[in-house]
Amino acid sequence: MLSSSSNEAAKPYLVTDLSVNYKMDDRQELNLSFNNILDREDNLGHTGTYYYATPANFLLSYKLSF
């Protein structure tokens, strides 16, 4: 893919995420999210400034409704 401002090609990339929700009852919910589960280390950018993709990470959350 070429950017509109230059002839540099922007490399396509794929990030794989997974999220699981579990409703324990009417008031409680548990959520587990995995981001970039393949731990891809792609470079992002195409205008001379490059950034690294966020490494693999996870988030566990608990929600209690009143």
C-alpha cells in the first residue's frame, strides 16, 4: 500500500485479539481480554517515523452492579 504523500510502501499487518466475558449472575461479570496474542513485532508507519506495535498483553476485570 502506498501513502499519498510519498512512494514509501506501508506494510500490512495483522493483530489477533481475544476477549471472553462470563456473566456470573445478574450483578457480577468477569472479563478477560488478550491483545496481540501472537506477539507480532511489526513496525507501523510509512512517512519516515516508525512505531512498534504494542506487545502481547492481557486485562482481567470484574464488574459488580448495584
